Amino acid sequence: MMTHTSPIPGVTELVDVVRDTPEVVIELDRVRRNIAHMAEITRDAGVAFRPHIKTHKMPQIAWMQLRAGARGVQTAKLGEAEVMRDAGITDILVGYPIVGRSKLARLAHLAEDAQVTVSLDSYDAAAAISRTLVGSGVAVRIVVEIDTGMQRIGVAPGSTAADLAERVAVLPSLDFAGILTHEGHVCYQARDHVERKEMTEAACQSMLDSAEEIRLRGLDCDLVSAGSTGTARFAVRCPGITEVRAGAYVFNDGSQLLQGAACEDDLAAFVVATVVSRPNHEWFVIDAGSKVLGADRLIVRDPPTTFGSIWGRPNWRIVRLSEEHGVVQTPPGEAVSIGERLLVVPNHICPAINLAETVAVFENHVTERWPVAARGRVQ
């Protein structure tokens, strides 16, 4: 389990600087460093990088990623894509099937102002996009999503993926661009560094085999894209992978620490919370519950399940959340005062950011606030 003992230059002061709690804070120097590191490892590997903005949901950070060399951005939903387009970003992958009349109309409008790519795993979804765009004068790039083990969305690799690619490629107003996967199962299932590497390589090999099958059908398959913060460091080393995608790397969180994808110095986002109750000597309560931290659990053997950790207090565990309360268990004899402010490391930073209207941005001892422009854009 992670411990938090190293100093955080520029962030520790935020427990006193923020106007009120609970407050999400980001340390901009660390954000820049994380962005630069990912840009370096992908550039050195000769692989394109496309950040997933569902982590930060802020155009300011998306532009930092683009200026560092990212080829474009990925969004989860059309609403996020529209926010990015309105901020002047024009290379957008919507990593989600577009289904429904309203969304199809919005997609057509989005494609008027941006180069839009959509991932999907069915002919029905592709045909509906094609029917919507025919006669509009715009086209959308399509990538076929492949399930390499996540068992969430995507077609089977190999001939099944190639069959769908063939059918999509002949539809008018669609440009077949390649294939995509999210090998997130590696992050949840692998037990150690060696297994993470082996499982990532297996997922990438499924992608390469699928790309080869598609090319044997006479189609170009220029894009072979893998995506996950926890696996990016392995995926970039797989010859034939042309793009990697990652989101959480920009801030990192308890999950990334546990997976070995980040170290403590890579943490760039925290929640400042206040101790509001100390009913006994076994636990106390902070003013950050599930409406601030999200409800993702970090399941490990020792210590047991937690809902977040307290920076600098490795033996303090957030063991229970309700909407407005976080219950923190402490060893006997550990002191804490009502009104004391603490830095919380969320287990999963993406929902924590989405739950905040604004974040405090800390740089050179000056705090400003940025709106989370794409928060709640789930449609």
C-alpha cells in the first residue's frame, strides 16, 4: 500500500490557502511534468499520443497537452467533444458509440468544425452515422473498437474485427481509419509488474493480428491504438502500435500508485478536506464524502479496502463514505483536531474532478480557479 511521506513543494501550503473545503486542488508544475514525461516516452518510441480529457475536462490542460506534442484529444462523450471544439481544438476522437437521433445530429454539427473520429463496435451504429452524414458534405473517421480482455465494449479480435471493418469501409461519408482498444483489464487483473507487461503485450498482439487480418482484406489500417495510463509504458514498446491514449497520468491517483504507473512525486491533484467530527478515538470524520471523492474503492489485502488516503498519514484509512461524510480510521493514540485540514489522495481522480465545479490551481504560491468546463457532459 502506498505511503505519503515526501514533501509536496507548493501543494502542502494549499491546506491553508484554499478558501473553503472540500476543494480540489492541482499543482500545475507537477501537471506540466507529467505531461512532459508522457510526451517524451511516446516521442522516443515513435508512437503518437492522444490524451483522454475525461480526466481533467479542462481546455487549459488539453492545450498544454497539445503544445507538448499530442496529436489530438480523446473524449468519452459528445458533450466533452463539444467543449473541446468550442475551445478551438479540432482533432477529436469520441471514444464511444454514437447512438440516437439527437446525438447523430450533434455529431454532424461537430464534424463541420473539427476532424472527428468515432469508435464503435457494430455495423448498426456505423450505418446510422453514414445515413446522417450523406449529403451533408462532411465525413467522419471510424475506428473499430476491439475487446482485448476488458469485456466491456468491442468486437472480438481477428476475423470478427476484420469483417466489421470491411462493412464499415464501404459506407458513404465514413472513412475507415483503423482499430482501437482499451486494455484496462490489465490494470485491474494483473498482480505485479511482470504480469502487467505480459498482459499488455498480449492485448497489443491481438491488435496487431487484427490489423494484419484487415490489411489482408485489402484495407488500410494505419491507426492501431491502445489506451490506458496503467499500460502506456508497455504499449509504446510494442512494434506496430501507432498510437497510445491515456488520461489519468496528467494528475495520477491512488489507483495509479498501486499499479506502479506513478510514484508519489507524480501526484498532481488532491482534495483538501476539514476534520468536522471526532466522536471517539478510533475514527474521525472529514467534510469530503462520495459527492467529492467519488465512490471507487481501492481493494488491497493490507490494509483492507479504502476510499482514499490521507497524505503523510499512511496508517489513516478512509474506510467509509456517505454523500457528505468521509470516515477516517486511525490507530489508537493518533491525535487530530476539529478544524484541521488534510490532503486527501482520491482513489480515482476522474470522478473527483467531474464532481467539482472549479479546481484551485496552484503555481508559484498563487492560487487561481479554473472551471471544470466539461463536468457533467455525459450525453
